[in-house]
Amino acid sequence: MNWTLEDPSEGDADGAYRMAYALAERRDAAGTALYQFDFIISATLWAWQGDGGDAWRARIESLKQELRGAYNTADALHAAYNRYAGEFSEIRDSARSWRFRHRSAIAELEQLDRAAAAFIGPPGPELTGLWDRRRADYEDDRDLARRFLDELGQRRLAAETRLVNEVCAATPARWTNARAAAITIGITDPAQMTPQGFANWAELAGTDAVLDSLNGMSPAQVAALWALLPRTVVDSLIAKHPESIGNLEGVAYTDRSLANVSRLDGLLAGAEDEYEQLVAHAAQGPGALFARALGEALAKRDALRVLAKRYADGSAAAADPPEFLISLDTTGPGEPLAAVSVGNLDTSLNATFLVPGMNSGVNELKDHIRSVRRIQGDIANSAVVLWFGYNSPKLLKDGHSPVTEVLDDDKAQAGGRQLRDALNGFDARNTASGKNARFNLLAHSYGTTASAYALAGGVRGIDSVTFLGSAGIPKSIRLKDFHLPEHSVFVTEADADHLADIGRGLEYDWTKPWPNGNLGDGFVPRRDNPELKSWGAEVFGSDGTVLPDGTVLDAVDGHNLIGGSEAGDANKYIGPNTESLANVLNILSDRLELLTPGSRPSE
């Protein structure tokens, strides 16, 4: 609130009355449209019969239900704002009267004090008595006015609380976060917590101030506020601060993509220039350090070429299915971090984040996007995110050391934090939109290790988690640490996948005695295999099977998620016609009764 309990007369009801009037107009417009829909349906009952007419009328009925919801919301909000405006006006008028009386009593007391101080000589008993009686009257008047002002302050506070609750009840999906966002930017009057109020603030504050406010909000608050910003402000933010908007959780994914795509040509030109300068000075390069810098510059240039070729002209967003570049981070050396959505995350009713493992990145986009499109194309109204948002490990450190990075958890921990933020960002938008899309996480190899850190770090709203050929779950993380419903975590590892076992690594368990003096018997995996019964996940098959209807599903023949071509995708975890892919699609679509069983390894 932008008033104090001591003075509830501050402000006016104009904003609330204007909002009530606007809502009444919206309600009446919806009512008129409802009447017209009823007339159209009645008029076509005799003129257009058969399946076509019935289907068309069913569609109109569906639109009517949406319109009825809008009518009811506008009507409830109109009543709430109108009631609040009337109650506030009464409170304000009464408070102004009591405030005048309170101030008058205080002024009389001050005048009496001045008169007593200016009196020359001792006052007589009659004058002293007169002063005392007047003082008592003024103090009584002051205290009475103060008591009524306090009561009116509480009434106004109660009226505002009631308005907030009524608006929350009418628009439950977004109001809580919108109100929190409003308070963050300094809008404290409930009458101004309206789309127009937010729009006015954004226009007056300016682009830089709006961005500063957005950066200080939670993803849920950003999502609530973003939906209320005028398009002119959104376009200005994208144009002026694309690097921030393109990666800000809570911003609409289509707008994030616009911001990221707008940067590609400039980023590529810079990367080309950086690489050419390094090549030009190759003769003066200081050995291994220079070679590493050159390799990183080449990786960045090549990755930006891949992204620019696919997205820079903006046509991918209009393709079928559309593709969106929903995050882009070029601040580090080497390949940029990025995420691509196949399908529109803002409107889809089924969303999946795919986290690849070792040796994955933007330079492998062409192959990975093929598998993502395969998944997205089999699930109606869906979006699948290819998440290259972390530095995945390489098989050999620096390309030559025999020590594999997969055995370290450093990149999984860092990637887990980044993935957690991305997943919670989607949950915030999913909640703010009110569409409650099914929310899935799918990970492969080292991506399952990073995902475990993300889930244990606190991810909200996940409906299913699927691990393929896991490189192992850190021993410090148990299934219960994911805080997910029972039977919502699924795993598989093909019999032919021998790299997953290697990826889990070995370490010596010094708590065990050396059996029969054999040192090798004391080695145990460094990470847990989530397929083990003791770990607690659901296991499904990936070694090939025949369905009850005679359909033959192929086995996975190794560790790879995908191949290097459409033909090379055969017998991979997300290859066409594999048992693994069929089960993945059933999990993502919540058809769990269709899962084919898998076998667990011995403990």
C-alpha cells in the first residue's frame, strides 16, 4: 500500500472505478458475443445438418465455453473493483473528516500551550481551571479522532485485502506472482495492479529500468509481469538488451528466441574475425596454450556457423514444426551454450527437456535435432528442448590425456545448476500460463548425472524423468532427493551398452577387507547404477521385443543416443523403431501401461 495506517484518507478511487468500468465493458462485449453465438447455432440447426454442421456447432460451443469463462472472470473482477471503489470512497471521506478534526484538536492544544507560555505572571485559579478544561476537551477530541482514524485504517486495509483475495479467486493462475511483481516494482495500490497499471509503469520507467526490475525478480514474477508488458516495451527490450532477454527465465520463449536470433549475425562475424586473427599469428603462438586458444576459437566459429545457418533468417520459427533458439550463451571459451526447442514451449501441452551426455554440443546440432524432431513428431501438441546448456565432458581431457572427463563430477555439478534454473524457468511459465502442460526430463549418459544434480537441487513441476544408458548417479544422491511422486523415474540400459558401465567408473572401497588377498575384489563403481532395484527407479526394456500385436521393436546396439545420419540412427536409444524409443514416447505421453519390461542387473 502507498498510504499509512495513520492516514487512510490518502489517494482516490479513480483508478478502481476506471478498472471496474473497463471490466464492465469487457464483460458486456463477451455477453453480446455469447448471445450472437447462441443465435448462430440456432439459425444453423435447420439450415446445415449432418456431420459437417454438427462439427462446426461443436466448435462454436467450445468457443462459447472459453468466452463464458472470460465473461465470468470479467464480471467477478468488475464486482470486486466496483465494491472496493465504493467502500474506499466512503472510508476516505470519513477519514478526511476525522483527520481535519484530529489536526484541529492538535492545533488548539499547540495554541493553548503558546498562550500559557506567553502569559506574564502566575495565572489565577480561574484561568488555570479554564486552561485545564480546554486542554482536556482538546485531548479528548484528538484521541477520539485518532481512534476513528485507526479504525478506518484497519477497514481500508481489510478492503484492500478482500480485493486482492477476490481478484486472486477470479484469476488464480497469475495473480499471486503478478502481485509480487507489482510490489517489487513499487506498485502497491491494488487499484493499479492491472494490465493498464503495469503498462503505464513500463512506458514511464523506460527500457533500462524495466530490465533492472526483471533481473531482480523470480522466474515466476518475470512470467507474470512479461504477460502484462505492452508489445512496444517487449520489442524495445529485445532490440536493446537481446543478450539479457534471450536467457532470462520467465520471459516468453518465442521472445527469447527473437532476441537470440537477432544476435547471431554479429556474433558470427566476431567469431570469424577472432579465428582469422589467431590464424594470422599462428607462427608466434606459444605452443600448447596457443593451440588450445585456436581450437576454442574454431569451435566457437563453427558452432555459430551452425546456428546462423539454421536460425539467423528467422524462418525456422515459421517452419513445421517450428524451432526456437531459447537460450544462447557465448561468454565462455569454445562452443557456445544453447538450447533449441522444436515446437512452441509457450503453447504446447507436453514439454520435454532432453539433456545429452558426453561429447555433445552445438556442433552436433544437426544429428541431435533429428532425434528431437522424431520425438516431437510423435506427441501431439508438444515441444521438445534440445538442451546444450552445459559444457559436456569430452572423452579425453584436452584431446590427448588418457583420463576421461566423464569420471569427474565437476561438469555435472555445474551443468546441474544451470539445468535446474532452466527447468524451474519452464515450470514458472507453465504455472503462469495456467495450461499445466505435462513436463518431462529425458537424459542420456553423463546428462543423467547432471540431471541428478539438478533434481536434487530442487526442481518443481516435473511429471516424469527418464534416464538412458546412465553414466551413474552420485552416491550422495538418492531417489528420494528428487522429491518426485512415486513411479515417475524410469531407466534403461541396453545389454550392448558397455560404455555406461565404464562411465560409472571404479574406486576402491577401503571399508572392505581384501577377500582372498585379491585387491581387485575391493573395487566398486564410483557412481550408482539407477537400474539397480535398491536405487528404486522403474526399469523398461531396450533390448528389442515383440508387442502383443506382432510389432517387432529393435534392440539398442550400443551406448549412442543417435547416429551420424538418418540411417545411422538405427538401433540407437532414440533410433526409429527401437524398443527404447517406443518406451520413451509412452513415458512422455503418460501411457505407462504400454511400457515393455526391462531386466535389472544383479546387486
